[in-house]
Amino acid sequence: MSDVQNSKNIMPIEFAQKTCQLIGHSILSFFQSIGALAMFIGKATAQCFMPTFYPKLILKQFIDIGYYSLPVVGMTALFTGMVLALQSYTGFTRFNAEGAIAGVVALSVTRELAPVLAGLMVAGRVGASIAAEIGTMRVTEQIDALVTLSVNPYKYLIAPRVIAGTLMLPILVLVGDIIGIYGGYIVSIYNLGFSSGTYINQTWDILERIDVLSGLIKAAMFGFIVSMMGCYHGFNSGRGAQGVGTATTYAVVSASILILISNYIMTQIFFS
């Protein structure tokens, strides 16, 4: 009987020990990942400001990240502005405040919707592409070949993408601001019966420089996040096709989450 009781007492102790080990291992792995990411960001950011530069590679990334993302960002901004105008009208008619629709559309698009939606769209299109491209280079040992040839992979692969992402996303968001506001204008004038001159005057009166500037600063941060997450997960991709697929998924998910978190933080800073 004593042996049976002792075995029953030992089992909960072993379970508690294994649980503590699992929790401790998870915490250590989390902070190890944070440390590796911080070191990667530090190295990559430093290489963006140190010579030598590769203008052709940077220009190529300008086209890939900026120009080819215009249709996606433009369509997203257009229909977002149109839907926002319709929904605002539906809500404001209950309080006889239809005149505030122009201001709501303009502020919502410039402050929040255009930067966040453009960041998420670019994360899905560009972040996945960067992670897959660099991950494939890691799997096929092309990055190791660059190191063998005394070419800094941070300078050659990562810096052009980070520079292009940081500089091009504000331009995309500025275009998205114009298209989104125009989408609200189309619905308000041709569907809801607003006066064109009155709508435009209300939009100009409500918009301030900080509204547009805050969205562009957010866009620069989002572009940095998207390009950096794509490069990080691609650079540290596992072996084989499964490793590249996992890196691509992590790049999109981590960039999207960081965009939403950083958006709240910057909104709190700008408009608190």
C-alpha cells in the first residue's frame, strides 16, 4: 500500500515539473526569438545607411514594391471610401447630421484606413514575396554563395528592400488618400445627392496638415515593418519547401499584427 501511495504522490510532482519545464522553455524561446529579431533589425538598419549602395537593386525594389502595388492599394482605397460614405450616411441620417459625411470620410481615410489597409495589402503581396524569394535563396544556398564571394547579404539583399519599402509605402498611401476621398465623393454626389462644391469645401475645411502627415508617417513605419519581417523570416527560413512556406506565412502574419499594434501606438502619440 505504501508503494502505491508513493507512486500516486510522485505523479503530480513529475507533472508539475514537466509543466514548469515546458513553460520555462517557451519563455526562453520567446525571448531568444525577440533577441534574434532585434539583432537582425539592428544589422539591417545599419546597412541601409552605410556605403556601398546598389542603386539598380533599390530601383528594382521601388518598382516591385511601389509600382506593382498601386492597383491593389488603389482598388482597396476606392471601395473603402465608397463604402464609408454609404455607411456614414446611413448612420448620420438618424441624427440629421448628413453634412458631416465629407469630414468623416476625409479624416478616416487619411488618418487610419488608407495607411492600415495599404500596409496590410502590401504585407500580403510584398511581404510574402520577399520571404519566399529570400527563403528560396537560403534553401538553395545562394546566400552562402554570396558570403563566399565576400558580398554582404544584409547590404545586397535586405537593405534595398527595406529602403524601398520604407520610402514607397508613404507614396502609395498618399495615392490611396486621394482615391479614397474621391470614392466617397463619387458616392456622395452621384448616389446620395450632395452638392459637389459643398462637399469639396467641407473636405478642405476639415482636413489639417497633421491628418495627412500622421498617415504618411504611419505608412513609412508600416513599410519598414513589412519589408523587415519579410526579410527576417526569409533569411531564417527552414530547409525545404515546407520551410519556405512557413517563413512566408510567418512574414505575413507577423507584419499584419505589428502593423495593427504600431498603428494604435502611433495614433495614441499623434492624437492623444
